[in-house]
Amino acid sequence: MKAVVYKGSHQVAVESVEDSRIEAPGDAVVRITSTAICGSDLHMYDGRTDIAPGTVLGHENMGVVEAVGPGVTSIKVGDRVVLPFNIGCGFCYNCLRGFSSDCLTVNQAAPHAAYGYANMGPFRGGQAEHLRVPYADYNCLKLPGTPGDEHEDDFVLLADIWPTGWHGTELAGVVPGSTVAVYGAGPVGVMAVYSAVLRGASEVYCIDRVPGRLEKARQAGGIPINIDDGDPVEQVMQMRRDSGLQGALRPGEDKMGGVMHGVEAVGFQARSDADASQENPVQPLEDLIRLVNPTGQIGIVGVYPAQDPDGVDEAAKQGRYQISLGQAFTKGLRIGMGQAPVKRYNEYLRDLIIVGRAKPSFVISHRLPLDAAPDAYKNFDARGSEYTKVILKPEMAAAS
């Protein structure tokens, strides 16, 4: 079968690899109809992980079941399914408590597993024609309809970015009427904005410096804040001072001039507010600690790895980052973080799509054949305005 294979820093290729097959009684083999390139894939593409050359990439996958093992009981050949990026067993202590993102049994080397990702187990990715899915009864979310229908591009986002954006708002405690700031207008950040709006937030600010991405945030219902226009914290606070909600404050409550909920959706490759050419992995967190009001909450869903060979300093190379913990403590902020347990949310988000309450595919900018993956990675890695989210479709004919 054809698959997207990591070759080294800034190099991927579409190559012929061994076909996916049933390896255990609980496995399924899925014919891939849509598979997305994730911002997290770019960490590997940029050489910021220790992923081995030859790895098949791709953790945002959906398609049609072509084969099942003898132990699979609720998923059958012909079912249309989407796969959470994190693989769970369904029966361990963490999976039973809703933390499939930290499954204890699937990956013997660490408490988490995923398709085609560094340090997350031996599982090949789905940027390919077929994908082996372990524990298929647990990991396959069944979908209605047929491949290529009006929901194809919405459903593939259930594999990662929409549940991850939703998880950011969950960690941040967003409820109806909330004031929210989302740092980052990449695909996950835009989905966090979208999620906050669906949860009934009154104001949702989105901070970035790429105009095209900020436009996607606006389409999601957010208020764009361009870092290049000045200190983003001051921009938000000024907008809040100008809003009608500030008129509801009593004397002394002007100490609550920021927002109550913040979502960090950038991660360790964040750039300095003052100089976009320089990395500052804690810039979003520092800004959110300033911006979120006393007793507020911050959810971190941007990736911060335990090892980064190209970290900005020796501490960052070891996954250690200095933040203003004293200020966060003084303000009584609650900070949650980690991978999204996709299984906790994907069924409910799927149903919002089915009944027409949500259509997250507005974030997608490109739909391309699998053979276009090398150029798609290169262009997406430039992080410009045009490439906001790329979906690869293995059954799409390559351009002649």
C-alpha cells in the first residue's frame, strides 16, 4: 500500500510499504478515505522529536472497515468509522475512568499511545491507504452515511482537533456566559474558539499573528487579536473595558479586567510576541497568566514534549520551562493540561454534526491526494495564511 513515510528533518515521501493486516483478535483494518496533517505532525517534520526514519505518519484518520479479527463483536466489515488519535484498550484503570489518552496497557513504554507518532508506541499511522486499528470495538466510532458525503470533512476532525479544542475549553472550565481567551489560531485554537462559542461563552478572544488564521477564528465566532498590533493582553483588556459587560462591575471589581478562562493551543514552538523570528515556548502561558483573572482557569492543549533536541536552552531541551508560577499562585489560577481523551467527547460531537448543530469543516483549507503529501507538509509547515488545515484523501486521483 502507499503511505506517507518520515525520511528525516523536513523530509517525507509517499512510498510503498507492507499492507496493514489483522495481527490480534481485536484488530480491524480500515480503508482510509480521509486523513489529516496535524500541527503535531510538524513537530516531527521539523526534527523536534526522536521519531525514527521510516515511520508511517498520520494520527487523524477515518474510513471504512475492510476486515475484522475474530474477537471483534460490535464493528463489522463495511462500517464507516473515525479513529481517536490516542489508542486505548478500554479496560485499564485510566480508560475506565475516561482517560483513554493515558491508556496503561497498549504501549508498554509509556502511559499513552497513538498512530504514527514519536514515543507513542509501535503503531503505524494512517496517512496511507489502509490502517490497522487495535481494540477496534473500543477505538472505532461508528458513523452514518457514506464516504465523500456532506459530513466527510466534518467527521475526520473528530479524530483529534475538534475534541482537542473542546478539551481545552473543558480544562479551562468554560460555561455559558464565560469570557475566554484562546492563544493560537491554528486548527486546534480555532476549534477551541468554536467549542467555547458552542458552550455559550459571551466573549471569545483569539490571539495570533497570521491574518488568515485569525479570519478562521472570526468565522468560528471569535474576536481576533493580532499580536503584531501590540501587546495582546493589553488589547484584550482594552476591548473588555470598552465592552458593555464592564458596566456590570462594582467598585473594586475592575481587578477582573481580563478574562476568566484561557486556552493555550500553541505549544513549545511558540514565537515571541516582540520578535516573531524568535521562539519563546512559554510566551502564550506568560500572556495567559497575565490575562486570566484571579481565580480563573487555564487549559493547556498545545504540545510540550519531555525532550526537544532544538530547544531554546538546555532546560527546554529537557522539557523544563520557566513560567511565572508565583503570579499564577498569587492569582489562584487553576491550570490543567494534557492530551485530549478523545473517546470522552467524540460521540457527542459527532451527534452535533449529524443533527446540523455544528459543521467544523470550515477550518479546512485544502483537500489533496495522498501523493501531494510532501508539498502539503512543506506548505503547512510555513504556517502561513493559506494552509490552515490539510486533509489527504488516498482515493483522490493525483493531479496529472
